[in-house]
Amino acid sequence: MASALRVVPATPESLAPLPSWFPTPEALAQWGGSGLSFPLDARQIEAMLAETRTVPPLRLAFVGLVEGETAAHAQVVLDWTDGIARLARFAVAPTYRGQGLARPFLADVFARLDAVGDFPRLELNVYTFNTSAIALYESLGFVREGVRRSSVKVGSARWDAAIYAIIRER
């Protein structure tokens, strides 16, 4: 399946399926943090994409297409001053999970990051209960640097977020 993957910049059309990937407030918060409101809608998607059109861009947004269908999505938030890129809002479509798309998709996203600028630090936040994502990130070389305890409130629950990073030699 991974060989059929094509990574392209995100558009409103390619992100149209995203709301169906997050059927509950908890699922949306796990993907997008507490800054989004449920249900995800076109207005929120457009606000994310607007940050890709600034000069320089505040964020990059990509989709992975399989036979024209959006199968994966990721954003990278860019800190131009300190040379830090933060992987954010990464997900594989429910119908494509477990098919080996995550690794090649993220590898392509990271390669595209290199074409944009010098970002020796690549980091991400992941909720500590998301063990499958943590296993993926660790297998890609991310190192756990700490935990931000009780970092987000979702409903009546408080979630801890682990901080992971890779320092990339240039």
C-alpha cells in the first residue's frame, strides 16, 4: 500500500474528509489539541491552511493520497527564529490505518521540511496514552524529553502530553 502513496500540499478539497476521521470531541482533541472545537468544520480547516500562506509560512500542511483519496494528513509548525519544527496534527484515515502508510508519509513530510529551511530540531507532543503513536515516533528516532502533566482538559478528564524530539545534524 505504501508504494501508492503520493504526498502533496494540503488544500481545502483534500482536507474535506478530515471531520469524519474524528467522530467525538475526544478524538478531535487527541488529534488537534484543545484549540479546536467539535465538530471540526471548514472554517477551522481554512484557519489552519491560512497559516501555510504567510511569508514565511507559519506552518506546512500535507496530505498523503492513495488513488486520489486522502489517506493521511500532517502539519508542521515552523519556528524560524530558533530553527524548530513541530510535527502536529498527524493522522492516518481510519480506513487506511495499519497498512504501513505512516512511515513513508512522515519521511516524505520531513524531506519536504528540509527543502523549506534549516530546522535542526524536530519535535512533537503526544498524549501519553497514545501508545501506538509513541511506538511509531520512537521507531523514527524521536527521543522522549519529558512529560507535561495535566496539559489539556478534555471534558472532565486531564491528559498528560509527552514531549519528543530529534536533533538533526546538518
